[in-house]
Amino acid sequence: MVKIEIVKSLALEIKKKFSKTEANKIIDLLYTLEESPHKGKILTNVAGIVIKELKYKKFRFYFITDGHKLKVLSKEELTDLLLKFVRMSDKNHQQKVINEIRNILLKIEHEKFK
């Protein structure tokens, strides 16, 4: 089963930036990945962790997941896959946010091997 997790800071940012109706629509969009975990555009891969984006109007919502499971297993075989939504951006700040996520993942990977 695919599990969707939205970090608290992102959930608060969505609620602050959008109307209640639109925020609920966005949250529902993010949870559609439970049924379609291959949805979204792959942006980069850091040590087996894939950074993907899901678009809503002019905004992008970024999530990370285990790239190996996502690549190898079919929809029916996916078990214990976690998709964690971590950030959002508009089109103008897209590359900056992707680089920030990537740098954090690289730092975590580097710390793991110390």
C-alpha cells in the first residue's frame, strides 16, 4: 500500500496561501497518488531517492520517494511505499526549491557514511 505523508510545514503553507476550498482540492490531488503512485514528473535522483513534482495550476508540489521501488514494481506490487510531500513553489522559484531539496538529501547521505 502506498502511504502519502505531507510535512506539517507544507500543509500549513498550503492552508495559508490558498482558500479553504482550493486547499482541500490540492490536498485531495496529493492523495490521488495513493491510487496512481507513478503520477508526477521525475526531476532528479539522489542516492536512490527520487524527487518528483506534481503540478497544480502555476504551482509545483515536490515529493520524495524510494526510486528503486517506484521503478521496479508494478502498481499491484507496491507495498510499504512512502511518498512524502516536502515543499511547494511557483514556476519562478522552481529550480531554487529543487536544488534545496537535493542539497538536503545529499547532506543526509553524506552524514550517513561518516
